[in-house]
Amino acid sequence: MPASNHYDIVVVGGGIQGVAVAQAAVARGYTVLLLEKTALAAGTSSRSSKLIHGGLRYLEHGQFKLVYESLRERSDWLRLAPSLVKLSRFYIPVYQNTTRSALTIRAGLSLYALLAGGGAFARFRVVPRAEWGRLDGLTTHGLKQVFQYWDAQTDDRLLTQALMYSAQSLGAELRCPAEFVHAILTPGGCEIDYAEEGATHHCTAAVLVNAAGPWVNSVTRRIEPCPPEYPVDLVQGSHLVLEGELERGCYYLESPVDRRAVFVLPWYQQILLGTTETVFKGVPEESAPLVSEEAYLLDCFHHYFPSRPVEIKEKFSGLRVLPAIQGTAFRRSREIHLQCDTQPKPRVVSLYGGKLTVSRATAQKVLRTIAPTLPERTPKADISKLRLD
């Protein structure tokens, strides 16, 4: 640790949002320390659907800006991390009882392609009937049409680790496992205590970035004076990993129960099935798939792949941080919200929400928000050119 124990930015949280901020900040020349309580990507960032995508379903809710940003970020991920982010074929089957008509889905895919900016992998096609029998056992009973388009998959844990390694190569420091204990806001910045290896350590920072995900408000409550909190719900998304393989690609399905989107995806020679959306009221560490969620996912899988045997190899759940509003979680905004202690020179900024795909763009928004508080520094690198391995 530097003799002064002072940093421009201290980040709390080693998920994808926190490490993206660390990489972007150190690339701009700022001194950065990241504190992670357990391990990189130990929480939601390793328990997602493993997708780098534009969010086709967000078009239905009018979130065009988010989809556009996500598709631009998808393009950057594919360019910068080709060994970690790969394009996959996605199939959308349309049945007699599917809520969204073939015309509606075609319109959505056309807009999706337009927002993606064109190119071979922005295109979609109608799958000929002659190919339906080769779609991994997808039932053809009542099937009217099948669309195929492109999106990307990743290993979210490895991607988070790669971003942190990139940040460290530029000089960012990582303390892990190290728990944020307390912070006091002063006119000059933040006095910060954290625990590591049984001892309490102290440092100072111009800005504290709270990227603790589901623990964001727990961190906020350890700061004096306590910054304002943003009203949110924790929404659990559970996944099952099934025995078996998918040869053709990924499947974007409509749950026969509530018409939500459910994905069936290839995952390391197995099948990843998810996700759910259940409001969670407990302690984040205790998040785990519910029996009802498991039944919901298996019912959906059986509905579309009735001839495939099912053996659960693994199950996991992650927690989304979504605005606390009335209505189903499925329809809530996925836009990031940045909550500051004060303006125009914040000493604390807390990240609420966000998506894996747009984590790098979110980091840029954070840096723009805290720029008035930070000293002038000489940039070290351009993250738009930093490849990840």
C-alpha cells in the first residue's frame, strides 16, 4: 500500500460493476483501491444468465436507449474479449398459443437489428420447417414459426476476473478478502476503515464508490453522515444446470405459466435453464433457489422439450437490485441509478441496478459523475483498446 494510504477512488464490491469502475478509473490515471469481502464475482456477477445481449424483451417495455447502449457494448465486448464473449444462435419459437404473434416478433427483431447497426450478426431469419426437427428436441406440436437471431454468451465470473486483472496491470490495487467496515465523510473526502486478515486498516479517498450490488444499502448505512438511499427491491433470479447438451444454440422461450421470457442455453457441455423473478426479503447471503422456482423452470423446460430427460446437476440464484415500484419485476427498469451524497462534488456514489452487458458504459457514467471531485491526472490507457484474455 502507498505510504500515504490515500487513493483518488476506493471501490467497495468486486462484482462486474465494481471492477469495471476500477479499470476505467485507473486507465484515466486515478489511484484506485478495490475492496472485496469474499471473492471476485462471488455474488450476482457469477449467478447471471451468462449473456452479453441487447435485451430484446426490453423493447416491449419501451427501453430503447438501454437496448441501443447494450448492443453497442455487446459489439465492444466481442472485439475486446473474443476468448470470453462469443456469438451464439438464438431461436424464438412461435406456437398457436404464444402471446406475441410472429408479426410482433418480426417487428421486434427488425428494430433490434436496426439498433445493432447492421452487419451479418445483426440479421435474423425465419427457420425453414425442414430444420425444425433438428432443434434439440424442441416440440413441433402447434409450432407455427421459428425465428433465429444472434446474441452473445460469456462466463460471467471469468469476465469479471479479466477486467480486474486488466485494472491491476495498470496499477489498481485489490484487497480480497477485505471487508469495508466504516467511512466518515469529511470536507476533504472519505476516511475509510476496512478489515483484512484479522486486522483493521485505514485509508483515505477523494471518492468512495459503493458497488456492493445487493449489499449496497448495507454499505451505505456504514457511512457517516449516512448518504440518502434509493428505494429498491431485491429480486431473485434462479437457474438450473441440467445434464445434456444443446447442439443448435440457445432458445428464447415464453413461459406457459406467466408469459415471461425463459432461456435454455448451452453451458460447458450442459444446459443452463433460467431465470425466475421472485422478490427477496432475506439476507443476501441466504439467497437460494426455491422449490417453487425449480418447479416453474422445469415445467417450462418440459413444455418445450418433452422428450428430453431431466437431471439437475447444479442450481444457483442471484439477486437483482431493481426500483421499488408497483408491478411485476419483469417490467421494472434495468437502467442504472447513481445515488450521490451531494452535488456537484460527490464524495460517495452508490450504484443501484445495472446489467452485466453495460458494466463498462456504467463505469464511464460513474467517472463523469465524480469527475468534479477528482484531481487532474494523466491517462494511462484507452479502455476502448484494452483487450481482455
